[in-house]
Amino acid sequence: MRLTAVIPTRNRPGDLGKAVASVCDQTRLPDELIVVDQSPGNESRLVVEGLMQGGGPMRLDYVHDTAISGLVDAKRVAAGRAGGDVVCFLEDDIVLEADYFEQIERGFVERSEMLGCCGVVTNLPPLPAFYVGLFRLFHRGMFADRRVGIHGFASGRGHALIASDYLSGGLSAYRREVFESVPFDTANDLFMTEDIDFSTRAVRCFGTRFYINPNARLAHYMSPANRAAVGARQRRKVREF
């Protein structure tokens, strides 16, 4: 199985360097790394190319184009260039656990019907005691989200995969054939909910063949660069939903 790792980025050279370093330190390296850089400057490219100078089996495809418009468009471009059987999307301010890609691959091998999955985040801030119960009270039916209560709580290995209609975009992986039937929505300027939009349309097309993999984990260090204030983010989230 060939794996492609994809990292969209913009103006975060320091964060991107840590993310790429954690990709390079994997027990199972991806076969290629595609970085889609929308930054006006060259700082991020220099950081990544410096980290990749040692060579090795992982091929670097660095796409530097300020005309690419936003996260969804960057994913569209990367999916069109990817040579892997499975395309793994990451954010530029994460640090992977050392066996992240090993666990992603193992999930696809052991459950051959699976078309997509997402890992879990290990360092979410503590949730208020009532939050999960309140969330599940209101998020029912088509809004039910199995990810809440899993992120931040998984430990150890050997967890069963969990069927889910929602996959988290910054740690999701899809078999390449999914993109042949499910296009990325570049018309509606989605950002906060682009992962829910794409994964639920994939479920409509292929049925329930998508899972959360609690064995594939990373830490997400929320970079302040290019990140709106909390109020603006929540207003955008409501609009997108």
C-alpha cells in the first residue's frame, strides 16, 4: 500500500517545520509528502527542503502557489497530484505520534472494505463535566458525532475502529478512489466544517465504510497565525453549518 501525506500551509514556517519533522520520524514513512503552500514568501519551502535534505524513500512534492484559494482548494490540488493508494491529510501545526502512519495503514489492511478514516487528537483541553452529555443531547440523528468523547481520551493500542459519518479533516485518510466520485466543494468557502461536508457526502455515495481509528494519534498545537478570534470562528461555524 502506498501512502501520500498532504499538508496545506500558509505563513506558518515554524509550525510546519515541527509537523514535517514528525512525518520524517515515522516508523512507517509515507511514500510521498505533498506540501501545498499558499504563503507569499519562501520561508516555509526553505524549512521543509532543509528537513528533507537527507534523502530517503519519501518523495517531496512542494507546491508553492498563492493563487490556490484556501484549505479546500489546497486539498483538491493535492488529491489531484497524489500517487498513493491512501491520501492522508494533516494540518501544519500538528505533531504525529511515531507510529501514526503505521496505524493508519494497519487499519486499511485489516478492514479492507474501509474507504476512509480519521485518527484522534491527544491534547484537547479538558472539557467541562457536563459538555459531552449536553452535546449528545442536542446532536442527534443526522447531527450525531461519534468523535466527541474519543478525542483526548484514547491511550494504548489495539482499539477497535469506530464507524462514523464524520471524519476530522486535519487527520483524515481516504482511499484515492473516493475523490473520483466525491468532489471537493470549492464554491461555498467552507473552512470550519469542510471535513463534515466532505465526509458526509462520501458516506452518501459509498455507505457506512468510514471509521475513527483511535490507534492513530497526534497532538494539535493550535497556531495563532492565520487564526481568527474565537467569536469570529464561532460565527463562521454557525454560518457554515
